[in-house]
Amino acid sequence: MGKFGVGAELAAVAAEEGVWNLDAPVIRVAAEYTPVPYAPSPERVRLPDQQRTADAVRRSVRP
């Protein structure tokens, strides 16, 4: 989920202005909606990784 960020705004513009050109819905891959941890190890868990990104791509191209 991506809220209140640049990615959310880009997704909104793509959905609003490109709605007739899109073959699939807009899917946002972003950090979890939680407080930002200070330590690096919990921060890595919070951020999107390769697996979450790949899952989102698969969802977007699934017929």
C-alpha cells in the first residue's frame, strides 16, 4: 500500500489520465503503512523487496 507519497500521486495520474490506455489496473508497491523504524534491520523488513515487487508485477499481468 502506498499512501500520501509521490508514487501514490503518479498512480492516481496514470489511472485518471491513462484509463483508456491501460490493460490492467494500477498497482502500487510501496513500504508498509507503519511508523518508520530508526534501526536499519526493521527498516529493511518494512520496505518492498524483490519478492513483493515480483508479486505485484504478476498480479498486474495475470489475465
